Amino acid sequence: MKFSVDAHAIGRHLTGNEVYVRNLLSGFASLDQDNQFITYLSAADHSPSIPSRFLVRPVAANPFLRLGFDLSSKLRLDRPDLVHVQYTAPLFCPVPVVVSVHDVSFLEHPEFFPKSRAMQLRWTVDRTVRAAARIITGSEFSRDSILRAYNISPSKVSVVPNAASPGFRPLHLDNALDWARNKFQVPAPFILSVGDLQPRKNHIGLIQAFAQLVKAYPNLRHRLVLAGKETWFAPRVREAAKQSGVGDRIRFLGFVSDEDLLHLYNACELFVFPSFYEGFGLPILEAMACGRAVTCSNTSAMPEVADGAAILFDPVELAFADLRAIGRRREARRRRRGLRRA
């Protein structure tokens, strides 16, 4: 058979979607040596992310051009047996579609999106979901959300849990600390959070909780490190840090590579994931795979992903008390549980 994948996210710093499709292609390559795979890419420098035997076809980076004309045209020429996409299929798609819908936050929490983006997703995802041969999602939570949102047969939606890339693994602590200090000028100890600077990720709540923690424990030496791409919401997060009174102890690293992220996970003393809403929450597993203590929100899919291997908190009421997992004796046991869960 001939399979095709819309992999336009690769090489474009599209964070979760890019990580997902990179891991998907890697999984295909390791599991299947017989069938033909075609990948549609927009970035010029993509070679490290694409298995060598996969064919590569260029498509436009502009989403209107790619989805309105370019991808459909390539599919008519290549004639694969199906195409896999994330969220949105091309218009007039000539082959069966399998779509990964990671969550429907644009329906359940449109306030986390610019209005134009939420409207666009409402229309394009609805059209794709109804036309798709099969829908894949990462958690039972997201499956239930999809079935509530769309009048489709439950048999059409399959849960395929995500996994951390094998590249995320425990490293020698000294090496990780040296990397963080030399590459980012981040001395130990520090608390780490990973995610784009957008409303859904609750960075402002985390900053406020960290400020309370420092105020309550003046001798605390920890810093707060935020690794994630800048978005339209970033100025508000940076202003919250500036007004917190502990801005000199908060570091914004922007987008970081997987290699940098591997060392940051290993170097941190605690990983915090305070999102209001997640369809899965892959950084939880990535941090666990690196042997880190994890604390995360108790909402949406995150308890399902953590499965007892993390300390949970209410993201609305996040306070310094929720960060006091630092140094708890039971954290060694929780880290071992996290490694097994990842």
C-alpha cells in the first residue's frame, strides 16, 4: 500500500503538532518496512526528521494555498491509499482521510484563541471530522469531547495514546546541569515548565504561585524557567513576570530544540505543567521519561496521562503550596513511578 502524511509542521517550530508528526513518522519507519510512505513538507531543511526511505514532496507553507489547492493537487498525482492529517484535511481531497484531532479546545474554550483562529478551526475541523474515514485522538478525555461535539459514530474515533520520544531519557545530572548553565545561563536549582506562551498554558498563574513561594520561603534558591515559543499572548506573560516582584528569578528561553529540552528536563528539580486544558499533555511524559518529579493540573486529560505518577493541583487555585513538592522524600518513589508510566 501507499500511505501519505501531511507533515507540513516539521521544521516550522509548530511545537506539539510538529513533535507529534515527527514521532509518528519515526514510528512508521520502525514498524513497517514493506509499504510506501510519502511525506508532504513545507520546510526546506527537514532531512533529520524524515526516515531515509520515505518520499518527500514539497507543499506550500501558506495554509490557504496548501489546503485549498497544493496538497489536493499532489494527492491526485501521487494517488496514495490514504492521507493522514492533523485537524484539517485539504479541500476536495481525492483520497480517504485519517485525521488526528488532539483536542477540541477551540470549541470548549474559545477564549484561549484569537477569534479568527477559533472560527477557522470550528469550520475546518467540523468538515474534516465528518468526511474522515477514521479519527485518532490521544486520550479517552479527548475522545469523549469529540463525540460530544460532533454527531458521529463512536466506532469512528480511536484512542491511540501518545508516547515520549525515545530520545527523552535520564542523563547524568552533572552533565545536564552543565548544559543548562553553559547554554542558557540557568544555574541550579530551578523549576521548569514547557509550553507556548498562550492563555491555555496558565503561565501567569504559575508566575503568581512562584512569587508566593519565594515570599513564603525567603531562603529558597530556586528559579522558574519557562521554555516555549512566543505567541500573541507573550507580552502579557512577560508583564506578569515583571510585576511579580521576582522577575529577576524568572527566565524565558523561547523555543528550544529537543536536545536542549532533554538537558533542561534532566537538570530541573521539579517539572510543572499548569495548563487549564489539554487533550493529552506530552511534556508530562517527556519529563517523566527523564526521571523528573512532575506536578500538573487535575483537569481534562492530564490525570489520565499522569496516572498517579504526578502530584495534581487545581490550575485555577494554583498556589505556592502546590510547588512545595521540592525536596520531598517521597519524590524518589514518584520519579520511579513516572519512568514506568512514560
